[in-house]
Amino acid sequence: MADTTRRVPETIFRNHVLSTGHRVVAEEFAIALSYGGSTEAVMMATPADLEDFAVGFSLSEGIVENLGEVTGIDMLETPGGIDLQIGLKDDVDRALRARRRVRAGPVGCGLCGVESIEEALKPAADVSKASARLTAHDISDAMRALSANQPLNSETRAVHAAGFYVAGRGMVAIREDVGRHNALDKLIGHLARQGFSGADGAVVMTSRISVELIQKTAKLGAGVLIGISAPTALGIDMAGRAGMTLVALARGEDFEIFTGPGRIKLGAEADAA
């Protein structure tokens, strides 16, 4: 499969001096996700962990409900990128074809964008019963572990990471990608393939927290989402309605809780746990 990085020449201006050198940069490929011979989406992504990506995208976008509905994944290299041909069980494939027919229906009504807007703003799954509980130490430990285990970003300083942290076990998985949504999809796919339950841990991101990340985290079943940057207003609203604990601006020992503070044990409560 394709390399994830490339070494390129550069001209450097530093301390008022020009010089030449080389830098390792991240590769970015067009990755098609196709079902039954038809492309569902094309994402610009890092060409690594693509089976995880195929499974995670299928789950987080609601194309399948569980790993057992995926029957196979073939990777076809094309001149323009990589086509992930994802096989589905017959009944799931028929349901997807029916959805496509609806999307391809008549236009010109003046409200043809309503369906896609409603889809973009669909409520996140209810995760109010997710079992994970964290301490302040767990949050700082999770962020340290995420920062220390990003080999691609260490080389390029250009990619995002998504990790899954379980209290008492630490960081159990990390996936990287040039796109934050892709990194999370790859993580979701990996966790599904390894049999992890999202309810047992927290998703940890190196990015701002927006609606799509809330939706994907909830689809995983995780009740805690931690980000290094700030959330959006709509993301906060959606996390609150989903019963999710949203922690953001997590840097060093500091963090801010925007929704669901009951899952975070602080002070004497944490000491007694």
C-alpha cells in the first residue's frame, strides 16, 4: 500500500538567513468508500489503517450496525487514489441501495436541501448509560499518552489523532490521519475489530470538538469525549442531549467540562474511589 510520508526539498528562512533542506510531509490520498460497486464517499485521508477506516466509516455513518454486516474489504489502487470496496450482507446492501434511490429522487421543489440538512443535524445516539468514569488524573494521563504516541505526527507535524482511553488500563488504541474525522473513524473501526465496547472508555482527540465528532463518538457508544481544543456551541448542545460528558481544552493538568460533569470524579470523590 502507499507510503504515509514523503521527503520533499524546501527553502528555509530562519533567523534572517536563507538555506535549503528537506522535510518529511504527510501524504494525502483520495480514498473512495464503495459499496456494491457504487461510491458512497470520497475522503482525503492518510493511506494507513484502511481496513479500520472502512469498518469505522461504515459504522459511524450508519451503513452497518455491527461488524458482522461487513462481509469483506478489497483495496483497489487507482491512478488517483485508493478505492475501498466494502462488501455487505445482502439485506444491508439492499437497504443501502434503497436509500440511494431516495437520495436520487426528483429535485426542483425549492426544499431539496432539507433532507441533507436534517441528516447533518441528526441527534447523536443516547449514551447516558455508558459506564466509564474518570478522574482528573485520568484526563491528564490520557492527553499525555495521546501526545506521546503519534509517530506520524512526530515526523510531519501535520496530522490528527484519536485515542481510546480506559481508566485503569490507560490508552488502548490510537489512530492518526490528516483528517480528524478520518482518525476517529479509523479508531472506531479498530475498536470494533478488536471487540472493545465504547461504553467502557473515553475518546480523546487532538482537535476542536464539533458536531460530527459528537455523532461518531456516540455511535461508538462512548459516554466521554475529551479534546485538546474548544468545542463548538452546537457540539455542546448535541453532547448534552446525548447524555455525553464533554471535556475540552485539556492541556497539562487543566481542562474544562461542558456537559455531563457527573462522570468526572474530582477532589475528595476521586481520592475515595
